[in-house]
Amino acid sequence: MLVWERPEPPNRPVPAPLSRERIVRAAIQLADADGLDGVSLRKVAAALDVRPMRLYGYIASKEELLDLMVDAVHGEVRPVGDGWREVLQSLAEATRHAAHEHEWLADLLGGRPQLGPHALASGEAVVAALGDVDVDAVMPVVAAVNAYVIGAVRREVAERRAERATGMDERRWQASLGPYLERTLATGRFPALATVVRDAAHLDADDTFRIGLDFLLDGIEARISR
């Protein structure tokens, strides 16, 4: 039986009452502070001031704990809007915001679908908004938006981590490589890149995300309108 369906142990008089919700909340706090490396059943038990063995009545493994953590964050992703485009845009922006709030989420997005109750509720809202779209197109459309969001947030999180590791933000990093790039582009070997570097608008992460999402949604709209 999956962890979402398995009943919790009966309450008993103990010094520190437990529940899956308390365990997951403590694990998320650890992950927000120290990343996924900071999460283990032993560390969660310490944060809750209980013995690690007590957790096994609620969660069988770290993998189950991670599934519960991801589903809890899906509870923060509530797609809303009028029509499929607004709902897909809301899904993308809410997922990105959740990954910014919980940076570790970027490491767990993708792969097999999340099937916890919060993830299913989010998926239901999205699929319901696509009710007028051909049924065979629904999942490819959702998969395309999810793939875009996952790629974007992983790139943004990688940039945050690089900034912390090097002590240089993006502007300082670009400045450090500026002379090399100018010399290289001045050779004339990369004219297309030189034009973009010299003439294109330099967008911040928010604008880059929104414009890219608009490109994707425009393409989806053109395809399903045929």
C-alpha cells in the first residue's frame, strides 16, 4: 500500500505526539535550510526530539519521505485562471515560485509522475481546463509545459548555487569573463553570437522565463487551433 493510502498508527500517550504531517514539515524545514543532504530520518527524528525508530511507524524509508515532501509542496501549486492558457501559465509560475521557495524541489522534479493527493489535485485542475482540447493532445501539452518549467528552474537554481559557491553573482561573473569574450568575438569566427551579445536585450530571469513561456504557449495554441 502506498504511503498516501496507508493509515497512520493509532495515537498513544507519548511524550512527543507524531503525525506524517509533522514529520514532513520538519523534513521540509531541514531541506530548506541545508538541501536534500540535510534530510535523513535520523535528522528529522532529532528535529522532532524523538527516537528514529518511532518514525518507521509512519514512513518506511527516505524515499517515501521525499515523495511526501514533494507532494506537500504541490499543495502550494494551485493553478487558476479562465481557460487553458491562463491555467497553464499559472501552473508554470506557481511551480517556479515553489522551486524558488524550496530550492531542493528542483532536484526532485521530473521523472515519473507524482501521484500524491496534492499533485493529483493540481493535475485535475490543469486537465479540466484543457477539456476542450483533443484528448490525445492533453498529456503532450502538459508534458511540454512541465518540461519547460523544470528546465528553467533547474537552470535558475544552478545559477543560485554557483553564486553561493563562487561568491560571484551573475553580473560579476560576466564581468570577469568579459575581456575573454570580447577578444574571442573580435576574431570574427562567431558573427551570429557577436550580434546577439552586442545588440540583443539582456533580460533578467523573470523576463526570460515569461517570454519563453509565451513562446511555448503560442506554439501550443497554434497547434491545437488547427
